[in-house]
Amino acid sequence: AVVSTQSTGASKRKEVTELRGFQVYPPEVSFGVLCPNGSYASTVTLKNVGIDSCRFQIKCPRNRDGLSILLHTDTNFVAAGMSVKFDVCLTAGDVTDIGHVAHDVTIITEMEIFKLPVRATILPTQEYDERSRSGTLKKLPVNIKIIDVNSMGTTPTTGGMVSRKVIA
């Protein structure tokens, strides 16, 4: 009888590495078409899919133009199998031409670095109002919340309201 043996040390090391890490959902935040001078938010989930507890850090880009992060927890530590939520908040500035927002929020963990793309289009007030009245303006995506309507010059299309104070 022939007996075959195989070393399992290398495959075990690979398995342990594969059992560490995070998942980010959604993988991109797309705000759609926004009303100038309004503030919006989208909740992102960072889930620890590994077998160990890990720390994380979230960084906004330096030229963030109205972009901020609101963490739903007081810690930057996530136990294995658990998740944390944070809001990506965007205050749409007043524009004279169509403005495009394209930023990457950086999520740094002990094992990985993620880039979370944040995209939006901001219309000038007059164009936003015209599209809104004509019915050609799409509603906000369902994952987008309006967090400040007081500063808006017009009534935006609905995406849900939230009364949480946003901190930069």
C-alpha cells in the first residue's frame, strides 16, 4: 500500500491570512443629483469578517469641499464578526455651473487600506428648480438621507430625513 503525505503548514498560513479583513458596504457612495446648499448623508457599514478584533481609521481627503464623516460609535475597534456604521456626509455648495464631486474616503485597517469613492453632481439652483418642476429630476437614491433642508433654496426630491447632528 502506498501512503501519500502532504505538508499542511503553508496552506494553514494562507487560511489564517484569508480569515482576516473587512468588508465595506456599499463599496461606493453615489449621492446622485443634489440641490445646492443642501446637506446629505449615506450610511456605510464596515464589517470585520476576520477571526481577530481589529482597529480602523477613516480619513477624509484634504480638499474635501463639504465632505465629512460621522462615526456611529465612540471606538475605532471592531470585534471579529461585528460591524460599525458611519455616515458619509456631503454639504452641496452653491455652484454657477454643474459641479461634480469626486472624492475618495480612505479606510485604514491593520491589514488593508480601502478607498471608498464618493460621487455627486450638484446643479445650479435655477437648473435644479427647472428640472424639478419639469419632472426630469430623478429622486435621490434610497440610501441617501437629507440631513439639512433649512439651508436649501428649494424643496429637494425625497430621500428620507434624519435628525442627527453631523460633526466633521
